Amino acid sequence: RTQSKTMAARLAHAHVHPTHRRRCWRVKCTGTPPSTSEKAEEEAQKVLEALDDGQRRGKVAKAHQQLAIVHGVDMDVPLGVQLKFEKGAKGMLLMRFDYTNAVALITSQDQQVSAGEEVEADTQLYQVEVGKTLLGRVVDHNGKPLDGKGEVFPNSAIPMLNAQPDVGSRQKIHENLHTGLCGVDALAPIGRGQTMPFIGPKGCGKSQALVDAVCAQKDAGVFCVYASLGQPEEEFSEFETLLRNSRAMSNTAVVRVGNQSKTQQFLGLCRALCIAEHLRDQGEHCLLVVDDFTAPVQLWKEAWKLYQGNETSRMSEEKMIEYEGMMVSEQMAIRRQFISMLIQRAAKMNDQLGAGSLTFLMAVEGMPASIVSAGQGKLASKGGLSAEKVRSLRGLNEQQRQALLSAIEERELEEDAKAALAEESKLSTDYIEELKSLSDGQIVFDRSTYDPSTRETQILSRESLSRIGNRAFHPVIRDFASTLRLDMNQTFDEQDFGDPNNPINSKRQLKLQQVNQFLRQRPEDHVLPEEIAIGLFTVRNGYCNNVKAQEIKQHIKGLLRQIQAGHPHVLEALHGTSTDTRTREEMLHATIQSLDQDRLAGV
């Protein structure tokens, strides 16, 4: 009986994947549970080993370029598994549309597949090489080096399509990721583990802002991964030079995919995501930046079009289903699932999993619905005035009538211009809104706030927000910026609807102009937390009333230099945790008044 028990135990142990045995040993001896990618790989291996050959086989129903609709592969075959096609091509199971139809991504670029070709799922997942050896290097979507520094020898490999961390693996976001971007850090702060799209039309400064955010992490203990997708060679060279000159390249891994297919750009994005995910699972803090998030959306559009042209397709755009507590179309449910599989892998992990974090920032070319319809909203707020209605109004003299007609014409031109911008953008408004709903906030830019001569830009305070709340603020900034967004929006409302002759409104408008000028961002200008705190404090308390709006930033920088040179204890109090808010403000009041008196006395 003892011998039979031992044999049964051996057989049971033999059916466990060796990687799983190694991880069980690690948990038992070190107390460290497996990472999210390890758990996903372990579960996928168990499923694949339990399936027979017939369940792993299917046929290509339809194919176009690097995508194929595969029919007949069992529903239990996990996403991300390697596929082998009859004529030698290789691919990966990308997404599922229904119980019998799935989408395959052809990863062998020099081979094509055709309808009727047999396909078989391998017992291995599609792997991506990762590790800290990639820091300081530039690689393509296949991991091949592009910087001429020789081969890259990664430390490990993880599945390309990992599941997002579950709730039990996470903890709430409570650490600030300082970007050095004045408007972002003061109005919509980013926490470590957050997902934030940078939204705006082409030529508004969002890509430069993302590059500056990477450069700001060089001494912050945060590793960076930058995915350059479709960027022209000249622009990429400027970006690489900037990284090296700012000494940020040593802690940054770059995945570069030029003007190539959307499939290759998508693979490049997934590779960058895996590199960042591995750093997160090692207990490190990592910032992932994607300079163009168009590839996944375009890939989805092509896959859906291919699926709709398939005879065995079952999903439709009209049929409504319940998904995540909402009633949405079947198409939208699958689309949300596909996009969230990428962007919601950003997380702040719990202490048992190393407390690492992955922050995901992406540039999205497009316009939010609130901006596109801003002109309509303004017209509605004025009682729905139209040119026809103004002409029929009684009691208006000719001068008043012409003034109203001119205002309506100007507003309609503004609305048409915004609608034209939305049409020429890479992503339509519905995709922009979907990305916003899947993220932890958004940073919104506009061409109206961008200065091409100085390349200064400013985020839109009404549209930009962080859903993490005060926890995402840098400790130095939190007390001075927590109500800034509310104060600015109230002043905007007074500007739209208040009495311009009211002296109180005039003072608030002056402060709004000063704050707007202070929040403007120049390229490669890393704004320190104490500079933001002192700047907001001086403007709010009227110490800049005699300073021209265009000179605000220079005035604040000069004030900071004076405090650093003659009053370092003030900066120590700002950074310290033992000083309360009231004491900090009293110290700043006394210091700034003292410096003003010295300036007036000519000291």
C-alpha cells in the first residue's frame, strides 16, 4: 500500500509542469508568491497540456495581410498561444469573437496564409525576452538591436499577452510619479501604477511632454520603457539624442518600430509592455510611454472587418449585451476587452508581490467629445440662440442685432474648425471616449494653447483630470494644488457668465491669467515640486499682482533661487513631514515678505 501511494505521488508529480514545481519551491522556501505573468503562464500550460490534438486544430476561414480568422480551435485554448500554419507560417492567437471564431496574428512577416489552410495551436505561449540588460538599448519589435552595440542578452522571457493583474494582486495607488510638467503635476497628478492617455490633435506638444516625463525620471528611481511607433527617423534621432544628453538613456529601454505595418507596431507595443511588466514584477517602479496608440485600434478595425466578411460570423453591431454593468453592443464589448487587455496591465502591486508599479502613458491623436461639441454647448447655454432666432427677435436695435449675429457666426466657425480637427485625427471621438473610460484619467491638449515659436504648451484644465485624487499629488505640492482645478473652473464660469465690471471678478481673472501663464510648459524644462508649490502660493496670495503675466515663470524661478540661497530651511519644511500646512504657509508668507522688503530697499 505504501509503495502504491508513492508511485501515485510520483505520477501526480510528473504531470505537473517543471516550471510550476520550481515556483512552488520558491513560494515554500522564500515566501514570495509567483508574479502575474508566472501565474498566467502556469494556468495556460495546464490547459494546453489537458487538450488533445483535435481540440488544438482548426482551419483558416479568411485571411488578409497579417491577420486571419481561425475557425474550429477549441474555446479553452488560451490567448497568446503560438500557432503553426500548414504552409510554415507562424502566428499567435490574438482575440476571440465567438465560440468558434478567433483572430490570429501572423508573426512571420515574410510568409502569408490563405483560406482553407490548417492551423494548430502549440503547447507553448508566444514569449518575449525581457530583463534589465535591455536598459540603455534600442531594439525593434522582434528584440533585435538597432543601436549598433552588439547583441542583447535578456535575463528572462514572459508571455506576450498576459492577463491584467487581479484586484487581489494590487494595492491602491498612493505614490506620486513626478513628471516635471507643471500643468500635469499641479492639475492632474499621475500616481505610480496609473494609466493616463495624453489626448490632443497633431502638433499640440503632447509627444514632447511625454519625452520630458521620461527625462524627469533619471534620478527618481523609476525605470522607463519607451515605445516609438511610426516615428520618422529624424524625429527619433532627436529624441534619442535628448535622452542621452539628459542622462536618461541609461535607465530607459527603447522599442523602435519605424514606418512599418500596424502589425509590427502592435508587436513593438506588446514587447515594450512586457519589458515594463517584468520590471514591475521584480519590485521596481517603471514608466511605460507609447508615443502613438493608433496601432491597436487600427488592428482591431481590420480584424472586425475581416470577421464581418466571414460566413460563420455570429457577432453583430446591433445586438446589445450586458458587459461590466453596462448595456453595450457585442462589438463594443469585445473591443473594450481587447484594449483593456493592454492598458489595464498598469498596476501598483501589493507588498507580497514586491510593491512594484507600472505606469502607462500614451499619446492619442484625437479630440474628446466634450471639445468637439463645445460650440454646441455654448449655444445651448445661451438659450439655443441661432441666427434665424436673432433676426426674428423684437426689441433689438440694429447694432445689438448685428453684434449677436457676429458672435454666433464666430462661434459656428470655431465649432466647424474643431469638427474638422476631429475628422482629420487618427482616432475618432468614440474611440477617444472609450480610452478615457478605461483609463484612470486623461491629459488633454489643444492647438489653441500651443505656441509653435517657443514650443510652449498647456493642458486644458477643464478636460484634464486624475481619478486617483489627492493621493497622486507630490507631498510638497498637495497642500497648494488640491483645490487649484476647482478654483480655475469657477473662474472660467465667472468669465463666461459673470459681470466683467465686478472688481472681485476682475481680480480673479488676473490670477487666472497668471496661473495659466505659470502652468505653461517649455520643452526640456523640468519643473521641481517646490517651484510649483511656491509659484501657486505666491500667485494665490497676491504676491505677483504687479508682475506681468508673461514674466510670471521667470519671476517664480528667481524667487526660488533666492529661497534656495538665503532660506534653505523653508525648502526643508516643504519636504518634511513634521511641519503642518499652517506652519508652512506662515514660513512662506514671512520669507516672501522679507524678500520683497529687501528688493524695495535695494538690498
